[in-house]
Amino acid sequence: MTAPVSEMPVWSGFLTPVLEVLMDAQVWRKRDLHTAVEDHLGLTAEQRAEMLPSGQRRADNRIGWALSGLYPAKLVDKPARATFVITDAGRSLLAEHPNGITEKILTTLPEYQDYAPARTASTIDVPQDSHVTVEEEIEPLEQIEGGVGRLHAEVAADLLDRLRNQAPEFLEQSVLDVLVAMGYGGTEGRAARIGGSGDGGVDGVIDQDPLGLERIYVQAKRYAAENPPSTPCRAVPPQSADPRFRRSSVPCTASAPPAASSSPPAPSPSAPASTRRASALASSSSTGSVSRT
């Protein structure tokens, strides 16, 4: 049973207090940050004890949603798991809006719009917290879609940051893991990363059958956030001395399955009689090409 609801800011009312606490430029652990924000706002013991039907504290829920909005907007950063630090953009925005940062201000930031879904709810924690007074009527389904969309946006931003900050081998293995999870590699899920010097541009091989008679050759490329590919959904041909690996760039779509090539290059005598080609997209900032023989 939930406790009576007191006067507590909705999630957007925590945007400014979170940034104000982080203004000391220190790296804060999530638990400590939540406590400091509650102290900064002067929440009473009763307010801190309020619970949602899910079993989560109401204050934790709203501070969490505030952080999930600040992070995609690049106003805060995560140096490590469950830690937060303010960014230069966060300091500047706080200085520009001394009266407080609202959700409207947040959603107009280009960095936020890059990750946020087109349709968002203005009261994201309403599905769990039915006692919140809303400023405008929004259908329950839209409230849920808005919350789920923000969670997906935060996960996508975090995933891209991890891919960019890891060694190239991490991306190569990740692409192979995704392709195997999509069903490539047959029932045994046989895949091997072979990237390295002298790899001929091929970063991994997936065996479609136990004997290795049908193989998928994978190449992964990583792009910096400020230098995205001009054509995100494209295949990058492996540069290999082996004629079986010589491929021309072919178009692809994120949802379409690998398509058979109508005019495959002539295979070497040791290659199978039929040669097929397919392309796949690794991510919006990391591309991969897949050649199947």
C-alpha cells in the first residue's frame, strides 16, 4: 500500500536540483547523488518514505527520470556505471536559466532531440504514479510509449558510447554476437573473430553449417560521434587478395533480411559453386558488411 502523496516536484522539477548538486564537478555515485538532491530540495522524512506500487521510492523514481533526460541531452555524463558528473553543457544551461530548467527547455536541445522519440509524454512517471497532477491530458498509451521511448533512448546512447570507447576488437565481437543472435550461424551459433593485421579486411567468419561449407564473412567499421557515415546503411567491401572476398558496395535496409546477389563475382576454383552476398547494418554509427559464400 502506498503512502499518502505529499507536495513533491514531478520528475522535471528535479532537473535543476540535480544539476545544482553536480555543480561541484565531482563524480557522484547514484545513491549518494539521490540523497544529496533530496537534501538540496529539503524533502521531509515522510516524502522520502513515499513508495510507488512497484516498491520503488517515489523520490528515486523522479530523480531517475530526471537523470534519464539529462544524460541523452549531454548535460551530465556517466564516467562509470551508476556514477554521474556534470558536463560543460550542463553548467552553461544552468547559467542560462537561473530560474530553473523545464522539460520544454530540455526537449528543445538538439542533443536531446537526437535521441528522444518523436512523441513523448510530459509526465513520464504517471504509469507508476497515478497521483501526479498532469498539466495536459495525455492518453495512457502515449504516457507508456513516452516512458518506454525514453528508456530506449538512454540505452541506445549508453550503448553507442560504450562501442566508441572500447577497443576495435570489442565492436567486431559485438557485431558477430548480434548476427548470431539474429539467427546466423545455424543452430550451433558458430562464429569466430579474425580481425587483425593481414586479415584482408575481414573481421569475422560465421559458419552456417557444421562443416563450414557455407560461411558469412563480416567486416565492421566504427565512426566517431562527430563524423557519422554519409550513408549510414551501406556495406563496406572487404579489401582482400582472395577473389571470394572482393565485393562491391551494395545498398541495405535496417529491416530487410540479407538478399541474394543477382550477379556475384566469379569465385575461385576452391569456392562453392554458388556465391551469395548480403549486407547488414551494425548500428547508426557503426557499420558492418556481410559477405556470404
